[in-house]
Amino acid sequence: MLYACQDRYGDMFTIRVAYEGTWVLLADPEAIKQVFTGDPRIFHAGEGNEILAPLLGRNSVLVLDEKRHMSQRKLLLPPFHGERMQGYAQTMGEIAEREIDSWPSGTPYKLRPRMQALTLDIILRTVFGVGKDEADKLADLRAALREFLDITTNPRFLLPLLLVGPKRIRGVSALRRRIDRVDELIYREIAERRRAGDVEERDDVLSMMIGAHHEDGSPMRDEEMRDELLTLLVAGHETTATSLSWAVERLVRHPDKLERLRAEVGDGGEEYLTATIQETLRLRPVISIVLRRLTEPVEIGGYELPAGVSVAPSVYLVHRNPEIYPEPERFLPERFLERPPGTYTWIPFGGGVRRCLGASFAQFEMAVVLKELVKRHNIRPAKAESERVFRRAITETPRHDAEVILS
């Protein structure tokens, strides 16, 4: 549909979406740059993500705008960058090694559910600071999160949710029960950590939140922490699991590239690994668009757009622009060895002040997991044909969950 609209109308076109109003899709990098560098008072991403508020909460960094957004973002950013992020490498490697070693050989095996389990363990350990000997402590929360995500990413259940509209989603009893259970467990963890005597000595995300203060000196409230913790737990593993699944799905259908990656990893290099991750995120981005709702009229691409309209940089279309990426439908990690990703032409994590705060963490995690996988297994596809994109809520996954045969 995006291709058809672009062919007919060009790099800027309008669609209208139930409960969402008017969206103006953008595929021109200059227009996208204007959105990403625009005044956050005018380009509201939080309003554009309003459909997530009933699920993640009103304090989630994804649904806030302006000063409140920047305040929460500053509190959440440090654990996912720099030396602190590098310190998670051992935890990631241990979890990946244990999980990958449990996978069966010689039989068709769907990787996406296992990638979900792997990345959920990593984000739980990162957020709550639980050691490998204490991992069972979070078993209840892990199970509750999986139930919550299974229902919110199941297309058969999602359609009725969308039909009732975002304002009434939380009233759906099946969803309400799952949210209540997740809330109970998260609030329990917050209360236990507040009572702990070693919060200042810990470097996990929850302890950091308890010790953090807003610019006015006030601490984070339990409700704020709940919303941000749930946001990190959901967004911090589901998307990465999908990207890892796509990386394997593409590699097994390009055995020469898989072998080049394996050889580089064996030699201790990471250049081709990084390019493979970048190409996966270009060709199979987890989401197709990002949204900003206009609070004032703005001129973009020669058109005056009124307040209330949502502008939507199209990740999908800009990543397939043949003038930027020759042979855009081909999986060619080599393209990123020749030229690094452009700020406004490679946007799997969005851009500007709303760029995903876990972008570096996600790519680092993908690198750790892929290294462990190619070191431990030969991999071939279970079926010859490529897997089509399958829509799950707002994410786009491999149709058969990246089904492979390991040996």
C-alpha cells in the first residue's frame, strides 16, 4: 500500500486512520529531517503514540511530550549508553550461551519465541539487577509479561481491541486482568527495592530510578516508575527479539554472508557483524512509521499542514529508496562497509530528541547474541522460500517465526 501511494502521489501523501485522524506520510529525507529537528513543542510524538497510553501508562516516556518527556528521558538514558551498557556484556553473553545451547539440532525450530525468551531475560536482569543465581526470583513477572504481550500482539485479539478504540481498551476484561497482574508484580519489586539498604551501591535501572530526582528535586513516584519499567520491559525486548529473528532469517537465505560473518566472528572482528545488523534493520525495520502530531500549522514539502495532523516519516519507504540504497530489496550488509548509515536515511530507531533511547543497547545486544549463535551452530532454513512480513500489533515479524534447522 505504501509503495502504491508513493507511485501515485510521490514522497508525501495523506491517509486517514480510524481513531487516529489524518496522517501525512513522508519519504523524502529532507522532509524527515525537518520533522526530526523540528521544535518539540510543535511536533508531539507523545500524542502520536496515544494508542500506547492505556497499555503502558500516562507516565511512559513514549507518550509524554515537551518538558515532561525530556525530564523522564534524562533519567532513563544513562543505563543504556557508555561504560554502564558495556558492563552488561557478560550478563548478555551468559544468557545467550545458556539459551542457545538448549536449542535442538536437526529439526525445524522457530527462533522468534526463543529470541523473545532470551531478550526478556536480558532486560529483566538489566532492569532489576538480579544475578544469575537469583533469576528464578522474577519467574512470576516473566510469566505475567509473556501473557500480557501474547494477548496484545495476537492479531485475532488485537482487532477487537482496536475496534473499541484506545480510550476503552483497558476496559476489556481479558486485558485488564493481565495488566493488573503485571502491575501487582512490578509494584512489589519497587516496594522491596525501596526497603533494601544497598540501593545507592547498585547500578541496575530500578535502583537508579529510586535514587533519581527530577529537576525540581522531587523523586520519582511509584506510578512513574511502574510506567517506565513496563515501557522498558516491553519495548526493550520484543523489538530486539524481532530484529534478531529477521537477522537470522536473512542470513540463512544468503549462506555466503552467513559464512563471512562466522569467519569474522571466529577471528574476533566485528565490522561485518555491525554491517549485518544495520542492513537487517534497514531491510526489515520492526516498525514502518513514526508519528508526530502537529500542535501548530507547519509547512513541509511545500504544503501547509494544519494543527492536529500527524506527520509520519516512513521508515519503510526511505529505507527502500533506490537513490540511497541501490538494489534496495537485496540483503547486502556490504553497503554499510562502504558508507555508514545516514542520520535521516537510516531511521529504524526514529530520530531527533525522540530517537529510541535503547538504540545502542539493542544493537549491542544483537551483536552479542548473533556472535554466540554463529559460534555454536550451523544454520540453514527450514524452507527454501523467504518468510513474508507478518504484522503483530505495531511490529512486523517473520511470518513463520524465523524457522530454521540447527546443527
